[in-house]
Amino acid sequence: MILDCAVIGGGPAGLTAGLYTTRGGLENVVMFEKGMPGGQIMNSSEIENYPGVTGEITGMDLMTPWPEQCQKFGLIHEMIEVTRVSKNDAGNFTIYKGDGTSVEAHSVIVGTGSTPRRVGFKGENELFGKGVSTCATCDGFFYKGKEVAVIGGGDTALEEALYLAKICAKVYLVHRRDEFRSAPNTIERIKKTENIELVLNASPEEVYGDAMGVTGLRVVFKDGTSRDIEVPGVFTFVGNDVNNEVLKQEDGSFICDMNEHGEVLVDISMRTSTSGLFAVGDMRVDAPKQVVSAAGDGAVAALQAIAYVDEKVSE
Ligand code: FAD
Ligand code: NAP
């Protein structure tokens, strides 16, 4: 049997793709998710920017009903890791699974997400979600009127520092060198922003806190001196790893066009350069890395996949 659609990844993007493909009439749609469905937002202790959410709910509260809703329309969930997606000469996709088996599909929607890199300082993992964050859009509001530290010297760190400076009383921008690798106009805007203090030639050594969460960050300067910055929030932006392994072929090339950061190039319909293959959510180029946009991508791709499969099977 050939699946109408294989959905890879069961985060907000994959689950929404599963909902729209099955409800839109595709049959034999399987969502391959290596763990519990829900995606990385399941780790969030609070989400308040998903439309319609007015109370205090966790990421798990938000995501728990999604798989059940999908199953109602016929989405099959297979809990397994996908190792590779390839396209064969007949124009079908082969989904290789972690247990050594494989299955064929007419179309594939891949939404395996991305993983923000950790910096590696003491306390980072222990206090992650309790003051240490990798998402200003998600968590910045919790520090309204308070002081925060931002770590990193690339475009993301500088843009997020500007975003946080609008919400927070003060932003300490901590960078390990005295030059940024960001766009010149962004650097200018940083320098002109009064409530951003540059803490340069400084590497984070330790974040510490109490039962309530983070209380401060210790940085060490290149000359060996150190400084304690007393803040309840530490935002780290030191790059992202895109979870694109499933798109890698045996010869090391990718099945579709990618950019230099390993993000999948898509058009506004989430189509990749390989027909019948769609990429959604955090792994695609220019992703806003939000639940609402990941879900939107899933819906867009599903509608395209339905049209693609209809045309393919009627040929
Ligand atoms: P993901 O959620 O990353 O889901 C990808 C899924 O694919 C995962 O379940 C993974 O297990 C699975 N997978 C990966 N590889 C494979 C494979 N090879 N085989 C099978 N399965 C695989 N966004 C907001 O809008 N608001 C917030 O308040 C917010 N807070 C956040 C707080 C935290 C702590 C974090 C980490 C993120 C937060 N985000 C928030 C961002 C949001 O979680 C992501 O933008 C969103 O989850 C992206 O959805 P996705 O479906 O693209 O990917
Ligand atoms: P990035 O460009 O790789 O920058 C990562 C930053 O983190 C660097 O400044 C790096 O320092 C620092 N860093 C890395 N590891 C560290 C560690 N262990 N300790 C302390 N600092 C550490 O990542 P990014 O900012 O996420 O950007 C990724 C790509 O997306 C870039 O090409 C960027 O231009 C692009 N982007 C573009 C836009 C835009 O065009 N508007 C917006 C966002 C991102 P060093 O500088 O010393 O290496």
C-alpha cells in the first residue's frame, strides 16, 4: 500500500498537516513522530500568545487535545523515528524508519523542527525554563519592566535584544568578542538604544538562582576579571541546529534545496524544490518559530498536498 501522505514530525506543524490532510479527504495518512506528539512547546511552562488562550496554560495543556482531534479524522500515529526520505524513479517517496523497515508515500510533509543551541555555561540546563530562555517572543513579556541579559553577537541576538528593550527596563547584551557578526544597521540601532548596555569580551560562566528561578549571571572577561549581572531572565541566541537529517541522502546531498544554515527553502505554499515534498514549521527558511505560524504552515502544506496527490493519482 502507498500512503497518500507521510507526515514526519508531530509538533504543531505536523499535527496540523495531519488534521488538514485527513479532514480534506486524503486516506492512509501516517504521522511519524519519534516521541509523544506535541513538539517542543510541550516543554514550555506557560504559553500566552496562541490565539484564544486567555488563561495560564502550559504547552502540554495546549497540545494535549491536538492528537485526539487528528485521530478523529483518521490520522494514524506511528511512534518511530524516520531516518531518511528519498524519492524513487516511479515518483513515490520512500520513508525509511528507525526499525529498518520502510513505507512508500505519494507525498511527504516534513516538520521535524529545529533545536536552539545551548551555550554550555553552568546552570544553563538546570534553570532552562526557569529564567533561561531561547525565545524572546515567547518569554519576553514575563520580564516586562525588569532587567534581562541577552547572550550572543549575531543577527538573532541583536534583533531579539532590540525586541526585549521595548518590553524590559534594561537589556545587558553579553558577547564574547568586541565585534558583532550582525548587519551594520542592526548594530547601529543597538548602539542608539539607551536601555541596552553592551557587555563585550565577556563569556557567560554561570547562571544562578533560587527556588523562584534565575537571580543572576556571572560573566568572565577576556582579561580574567568577572562581573555579576543581577537579572531574573537570561536569553541565549547562539545559533540553531535545524533537524534536517531525514532529508539527507546516502551520498550526503539533500533531497531538496536548502540554504547555508541548513533550513529548507520553500515557496509561500511550503513547496520545496522536490515536487510532492513540503516543509513546515521551524525547519523552513524564515520561520517565525512560533506555534501559530507552525500550525499555519501545516495547514498550507496540507492543502497543497491534497491537490498534488489528487493530480498524481488521476494521471
Ligand atoms: P517542533 O515543535 O520542534 O516539533 C518537531 C517534532 O518532530 C518533535 O515532536 C520531534 O520529536 C519530531 N521529530 C524530529 N525529528 C524526527 C524524526 N527524525 N522522526 C520522527 N519525528 C521527529 N512558541 C510560541 O508560539 N509561543 C510560546 O510561548 C513558545 N514558547 C516556547 C518555549 C520553549 C521552552 C520552547 C523550546 C519553544 C517555544 N515556542 C513557543 C516555540 C514553538 O515551540 C515552536 O516554534 C514550535 O513548536 C515549532 O513547531 P514544529 O512543529 O515546527 O516543530
Ligand atoms: P550566528 O550568526 O551563528 O551567531 C551566533 C552568535 O553566538 C555569534 O555571535 C557567536 O559568537 C555567539 N556564540 C556562539 N557560541 C557561543 C558560545 N558558546 N558562547 C558565547 N557566544 C557564542 O547565529 P544567529 O544569530 O542565530 O544567525 C544565524 C544566521 O541567520 C546568520 O547567518 C544570520 O545572519 C541569519 N539571521 C538573519 C537575520 C536577518 O537577516 N534579519 C535575522 C536572524 C538571523 P562569535 O561571533 O564570537 O562567533
